[in-house]
Amino acid sequence: MLRTALQTYHSALHTFASSPSNFQILKSLRSSRVPPPKTLYILDSSFNPPTLAHLRIAKAALLSDPIAAPTPRRLLLLLATQNADKAPKPAAFEQRLVMMEIFASSLISETEQEVEGLGIDIGVTNLPYFADKAKSIEQSGLYPVSTQQVHLLGYDTLTRLLSTKYYPPTHTLQPLHPFLEKHRLLVTYRADDDWGTRGEQDEYLKDIEVGKRDGDGANKEWVSEGRIRMVEGRKEGEEIISSTRVREAAKKGEREALERLVTKGVGDWVLVESLYLDD
């Protein structure tokens, strides 16, 4: 079945690349058994490959959202594919999509007792910016217009999202206003030296709430009204998980290391397909 899925995704990507669409759902798990969502959690990543860190982020949102999200809820795994007609490295997009499907099945199995009837969509977009992606999803007609999007990201991604250098020519955060007036961000703490302590990450949001970034075009209400909320990520002392570490373990054939970094299904596929050996 996965071999067939690989070919199906390959064809679907070429169709998407030649279409005018900026967003498309390529696969839905449990779509026929659940009603349209009122809350859509979106995990947007390169999934190269999907890791246990991705699993942690998704489960934190589904099981521990600090704001009571309207039900039914649904998860969208979104693969960013600029130039989907070119061969990406180190794993082809169709390979990543197969791993996303394997990952989605594992997530459903692990949460089915707590999240009844969870549906997961696997989608692609060729847009680079969160606000543009959100608008494209909203206008696609694939979800009710009233659906609230909750974007799941790590603290490192948040700092890039709120960096004015990415918003020429005015270099302010004004383009994010329509996005954050309607939708939310759930941000996982990064517990490592590169991004500071948990307190320093909280202070980053506090600066917005008290108006220190008004000059950049930030809104205090983004924090005070919970449009941006921090949630637990990796705890101190826990192993750091990244796609880079997975690729290194795969290249060395370290099965035990893979078991600590990805779901069993993803790890098995990486080894069977000999992925990342040339990374």
C-alpha cells in the first residue's frame, strides 16, 4: 500500500505544481467519519523526516491546548513545497508525504482514547509565509470559512515569524494583523542554549504585551488575548530531537538511535527505503 502511495503522491505533486492552486489536500485519514472542523490545528514543516518532536508538538496541542478549542477538531500536516516540480534533497517530497501518512496513523493510534474521532489531513502548499498560507487554506473551500486555525510551531520559528526583516518594503508586522485577529499560534518552548531559558522565551512575549514592540507593528492583544500562547515542549534533560539527527542516524544505520527519534513506522520506512544515506 505504501509503495502505491509513493507513486500516487509523486503524480499528485506534479499535478499540484502545474495548477494555479497554492494549497491542496492530498490525503485524509478518517475524513468520512468526522464532521467539518471548527478548530483546525496546523503543523507546517518540511517533515524531512517527521520526528518525535513533531509528535510531541501535535499531542501537546490536541491534549493540552490552554484555550478550550471548539469541537470538532482536526489536524492538518502541511508540507511546504516551493518548486514542487524540482527534486528536493535529501528526501523527495513524495517520500516525505509517505512518512507523514505513517506518522499520522501513529498519532491517531496514540491519541484515540483522549481525542475521539480525530481526523488528519495531509496537505501541500507552495507559499512561504504563515499569513499567506492561512489565507489560502481559508479561501480553499476545503474547510468551513468559520474554522479557526491554530498554527503549531516552535519558539525558533516564532522569532522568525515576528522578525520585521521578512516583511518588505515597510518592514513592519502589519501583514500579520488579519492573520492573528482570527487565528492563533501555539508555540512550544525550546529548551536548549541556542534560544535561551524558558524565562527568556516568556520575556520575548511579555515585551509584546507591554508594548515594547509597538513600533514594529506588533499588537499587545496578540499576547494578552491568547492569540500567541506558549506550551510545553522538550523538558530539560530530555534528548534533543531534530530531523538532522534522524538523518545522521539513518546514514550510519543506527536503528536504536532512530527508535529514540522517530515513530517505529517512520524508522522502518527510512531504513527500508535507504533514505538519507547520501545526506
